[in-house]
Amino acid sequence: MYIYIVSPLGETEERPRPEFSAMAPMTVRNPVTGEEEPYFPESSRFRRTITGSMVIIIMMAVVFMFLISIIIYKTVLHIVIAKSGNAFFIFTAGRIASITGSMLNLMVILILSKVYTYLARLLTRWEMHRTQTRYEDAFILKVFIFQFVNFYSTPIYIAFFKGRFVGYPGNFHTTLGIRGEDCDAGGCLIELAQELIVIMVGKQLINNVQEFVCPKLKSWWIRRKFRQSEDSNGELGGVVRGQGQGKSTRPWETDYQLLLCEGLFSEYLDMVLQFGFVTIFVAAIPVAPLFALINNYLELRMDAQKFVCEYRRPVAKRAEDIGIWLNIMQFITRVAVISNAFLIAFTSDFLPRLYYQYTTERSLRGYVNFTLSVAQDSFVQNSTVCRYQGHRDHNGNLLPEYFQLLAIQLAFVIIFEHVVFFIGDLINMMVPDVPEDVAIQVQTEHYMAKEVLAEKRSPAKKVLLEEKEKEGAELRRRCKPETSTLPQDTDSPPSILTPLQEEQD
């Protein structure tokens, strides 16, 4: 139903923010409304926006520094555990280093998230945006850019970069004297799934606990302050000193003791980040949508209890749509298609297995030997041949199979993303953004506004419009008139016409 009529919410219809009106250094007359309004120079806002962008880049560099530190931590811990002498720890050294590194990475991510959200709010206030819509869009964009790098940098590194630049026996690549981190024997998909489970599920658990416990603690603290104020003042909300409980407080006084609703920014951000985990890396962890479904059901019940029992009723504000969140989700959708295409092509064994089956006897017999190369003779110890993953000859040169497989992988990525994008755009064209009945009502509102401005509407038109609304939009057959006054398409004259008398000479 088209009831609230919020579509035509433009820049001129939205009032300036109170904070902007109080802090703007000058005023200017609005050419549309003719009213004097606060004004902030666009050149100054542009310089402040550039400064805020530099802060975002610095914070992203901090994230990469922590990422490199965690990689070094896992490498050093793996070496230390492997040299412990215990057979169990030697066998599980890589897994222990990976799990502890993932948990440490989650703690760093959550801490940096809180710090940057506070910093982004300060920067957005400093930029002096005129309307609340522009303010929220700028703030959301800053937070999302940082959170995207903060949450997804480690999974992207494991999925697409880890083990790609290690080298081979006799020509290992090192950084600061430390050899690059390599994937396990089974590939990087298992470690990627483990990292995603730790970050996604751990973040959901911590956020749910915070959303349930923090409002309870804040409400208890506020009620405690009100009781202390009641004891000091002697009477509050109908309770008189010396009468114990006395009369119960009135409903609006009880509601005043509830927490102030801070908006839906955190709810939107949690859902968008979860949407990214579910879609961008779904090829590595197909069970992620199930975790998201369980979390959303629990969070739905906790949010209902929080907004009904712990928060005051929020003040309704006019909004045209969900704002920049829609553009962010469209961006995540595009990234998810490309990411899953590369995961299937380069990170998984799907295409190498198909290539091996096509070039051999349609079976996977000998596939493991196909994926392994033989190291140089200098690495042979006790008649044991050294094997490593790769398509290289005895001297370390790339084989033709490597380039053939690379061409197949790149072709798969291009075809996959084009097909998925085409299907998505086709569905987007088939399903309209605005339903037909709503579009008709919007056009009706515009037409009525024109009629009012031109002072052309009359009571008869109002009655006619009400009759049309009662009749509905179904097709109706037109009624034929009882008698026709038009001449028939025949040679003989119509029966209702009388012949003219001839004039006598």
C-alpha cells in the first residue's frame, strides 16, 4: 500500500541538521524557498573530506600491519612448536598456529572496529554536512570501507595469496629472512573455512552477548540513578518519602527511564558484514548461510526484546529509502561473484581435476602425482625423493600443463562471472523496483498536485475521481447506445430521415 508518500524526498524538502545550523559560519538565502539558511563553503568541506580520506588510508595501513604481524606470529609459532620434540605437537603444529592466529585476529578486528567507528563519527561531524541523509551516507561509507578491509583482508589473503609466492626447493622466496607462509597439503580451502568460522561465528556470538547484556546493564544503572535521585529529592513520579513503594509511576515517567534509541546503524552494519561473509566466500564454506540463519533468528528475538522493553520508542523520521546501504549491498554482490569465480578456478581442485580427467583415461588415478613436482637431486636424502606441489620440471622450469591449466582457469572466471551477471541483470529487469499499483498512485499524487497548484480541480472532478477509485482497475465493456444518430454505411437512407419533396415548376 502506498500510504506514507515518502518517495519525493529531495534536497530542498529535507531540513538542515540542528548541529549544522548551530555550527555553520555563515548564512545564505535559499533560491527555492527564499528563506535564510545556514551555509558552509563547499571548498572547506572538500578539504575536510580529503583529510578524512587520508585518515581512512592510514587506518587501512594499520590493518595491514596487524595482518602481517599475525602472519609472522603464526610462522614463528609453527617453527617453535615443530621443534618441541613432542610427536603430537609436531603433527598439529600448523593447525594450532592457525587456530590461535585466527582467534588473535578476531580480537584485533573487534578492537579496531570500535576505535575506527568512533573516529569516523568525529570526522563526519567535522565535515559539516547539511542534511541528515548526507551525514549518514558519509558516515556509513567511511565505516564500511574500513570494516571491509578489517574483516575481509585475512580471508582474502588466505584464499588468493597464501602459498602463491613461496617458490620451490632451491629457490624459496623470503621476507626479512623468513620464508613465505605455505598452505597445508590439502590446500588453503580448509584453512580458509576455519578462518571464516572463527571470524564470522565468533563475531556473531560476541555481538549477541553485547546486545543482550549491555542494554540490561545500562538500564540497571539508569534505574539506580533514578532511585538515588528519588532518595535525595524525597519524591519522584508519585512516590512520597516515607511511604515505601507508594503509588506506581505513570507510564510516561517509566518510559523516560528507558534507554535512548541510537538508530539502526549497528543493525544494518552487522547484516551487511554477515551478507559479505555468506556470499563472498560461500564456495569455501557452504554451511555459512546456515550459521547466518540461526544467528538471524536469535538476533531477531533479542532485538524485539531490546526495542520493546529496554529502549524508548524511536522518533519517526522521513526517509526515501535505505540510503547508501543498497549501493553497498550491490557492490558486495558484484565482488561475491568475482570472488567465488576465482575460488572455484584457482583455490579449489575443481578445474585441475577436470583437466586431468580430460587429458587422461577419464579417471583420477595418478592425480596426486600429477600435482607434484620432483625437486633437484641435491634435496635427495637416504634415497628419498623430495616432492612439492607445482607443475615444474626437474630444473624448476614451468611445464606446458601449467600454462594450459592457467588459460582454462582464466576462461572459466570470465565465462562464470559474465553468465551470473547476465542472469542477475535479467532478473533485475524482469522484477520492477516499484510495483505497478504504487507507480500509478505516485502518478496520481503528482497529477493531483498539479491540479491544486493550477486551481483547476472542481467538485465534479472529485466525484469522478472517487467513482473511478470505487470501480477499480478491471476491464469493462463499453455500453452501446439505444438509438444511433450517425448515418449507417449503406446505400439506402436511414429510416429516421424523411425524403424531401420535389419542387414543382
